Amino acid sequence: MKHVLLIAAATALIATESVAQEITLGRFFGACEDAGTDTTTSAGEACIIQSIINAADAELDGISINTLPTDWGNYYDQIKAAYAGGTPPDVHVMHRHRIPEFAGLGALAEISGELEAAGIDASDWSPAALDAVSYNGGIYGVPMDFHANLWHVNMDIMEAAGLVENGAPVLPTSPAEMMEHAAMVKEATGQDYLAADFAQFPIGVRLVLALMWQQNANIFTDDGTATINTEAGKNAIEAITQLFDAGYANPQLNYADSQQAFLNGEAAVLVNGTWVVDFYSAEAAKEEVALDNYYVADFPTLFETGATWADSHMWAIPASLEGAEREAALKVLAFINDHNIDWARTGHMSVRQSVVDSEAYQSLPHRDEYTGTAAIARDTPPSERYGAIQDVLNRELQAIWLTDKPVEAALQDAEFEVQDLLDR
């Protein structure tokens, strides 16, 4: 009889294990093979997010999570292809600017009526976070962060150039003053003043956007009129190209090279996002890394109005997901939402008010150095064509600083193509 009971128990256990609901999960952020399940000690975007996913896989009863291999550079092409083929991931990360495109096509699930049952308190999200995942009155995802461009600063270089006061870097308040500071850095250290990815991903686009917003301008209006070939656009580009022309910045650096130049102590400032604060802080602590004295600053105001490029990461599920799969996917979203403080360790700004108010969040490294960023975060008007618009701008801006295409011609071409996209 004992043997019969043991066999029955074993059979029941095997049956239980066999019905675990597999959830496929699509993400970018990079690869991390040894993330583990400790969400409190992992470092850097890739390992922090994978540790959260691994912990969800280990802790959520009856759910198995399969992280799909995806690359940041062509992530949205892969997601679109998956939707077109009827095999989208059960859970996938998105940027807020992509919601109009995907929700507008009916691809994403509207989940406002399912959040409470899944254990997600949407009232804990900041108003901006709720807005980030909303479209036409519905909620199409669970927000994970606000991220924005910052100025990452090598304080040793700035100190050598006489650009440190009261323990903080002295940042420029105009394009002309930025050139003065760049000359001081070059004369004192021989290093570049500013580094950024101008040759690969659209970091340069985000720089130009920020400087246009600082002039109270934008690349297109709420009613869908492209406004790129403007005085504000030319001023924004000139603020950047003057650094190239004087030898204070290198337009040929891609993302990896610009980051390495900063870590090697070859640039006073690196323009990059909130997502690398934790990583750069860890790198600066290493003896073999040239960057020692690391500081994080809000994007400086070079024109009339404070502004920096910003976006939001969020998690969505396909509208086609139903039944047990949908329920399991929502549990994964809830788990990620519960671990928002862990994700905030990257340097991203939290979307949950309870996290923002917590001592754990406020004591994160460098957090007090860019508290003004949330107030100056800006974006373009919502558009279903944002991805294509960004690609056009990236191509035309790179043509200016990599192939010497005349600014007027590049802006005119960009405006024509963007208007065509907006009119479709």
C-alpha cells in the first residue's frame, strides 16, 4: 500500500510540474548569463532585469519563464515580425513612445480592468507613469521607469580645468559658455570636453531634441505638422557641431566607443542615460579604470527653458493572449512591478510613489545629484510613426556631422520625410 501511495504522489508531482504555464518574455537591455535570482546585489541593466526575471521564474508557482534572445538595435523589428507571424512574446518590454503604434493597431492588451486582481496597485504609479502607459483612455502596460539623458561627469578632469565649485561641476548655461568650458578642459588636460554616441544609436537625435525643446520648439506639432527646418533646429545643431569643429568632441564615436572613452578618462562629460549610473559607479570603484571621481548631473540648460530627452520603459502583453496564459502573464507583470526598487538601482527613476518616498530609494548612489531631471523631462507628441521618424532624424543628423551634408539641406530633407510619415 505504501508503494502505491508513493507512486501516486510521484505521479501527482509530475503532473503538477507538467502543467506549469510557460511564459515567453521579450526584452532588450543586453545579455547576462549569470544573473542568478538575487535581485538586490546584481549590477547593471542586463543583470538586474534578468535577476528579476529569474526570481519570478523561481518564485511564481506554476509559471515557467523563457527569456527570448533579442537585440536592442533591431528589437522592434523582431517584435513586429513576431506579431505579424502570430507568435509575439507573452510578455515584452516597450518604450512609451511605441504605444501609439502597437496599441493603435490593436496588438496590445488593454489591462485596466485586470490590474487589481493581478495585485497591481495603479494608484501607486505617479501621474506621469500612468500617462506613459495610457492610450485613448485605456491602459496598455505596466510602467517600469522613467529614463532620461544626463551629463555623466569626470570630476578629476573638471577640477583640473577649474570647473568645480562646492563639490559640484560647473556646467554651461549657453552654447558660447560651453565652448569656453571646452577650451578650458582641452588646455588643462588635452582631453575632449564631451563624448556621446553620434555615429550609431540616436543619442545625437536626443541631444538635438533637448536643445530644441530648450528653445520651446519641437520636431512636429500636436496636429501633425513637421517643424524641423527651423531656426531652433539650426541653433540646436550648431551648439553640437561647434564642438566637433573645434576638436572638443569626436562625431565618429559609437555607443561602445563613447562610453569607453569616458571610462578611460578621455572626456570630461559623457551624454548618456539614467540606465548607466549604477554601472559607471561600479566601474569608477575599480582600480584599473581611469575614471575615479564620478558625478551625475542634470542636463544643463543652454537656451531659455530646461529640458532633456526622456522616455519610459513598460511591460505589455498581446491582445491575443487569453485564459491561463493571460493570467500567468499578468502575474509576471505584477512581480516586476513589485521589484521596482531593484530596477531603480540601475539609475532609472522609479514610477511608484511608495518607492520614491522610501529611504532605500533616496539613499541610492548619486540619486541626489540629478533630482532636477524629472522636472525637465520632455518628449515629442505621441505618434504611431515615431520609430520611423527617429530613424529619419538619426540618418540626416549623422549626414551632417559625418559626411558634411549642409545643415539646411539635411533639415529640409528630414522635414519632408517626417511630414510624409505624419501624413500617412
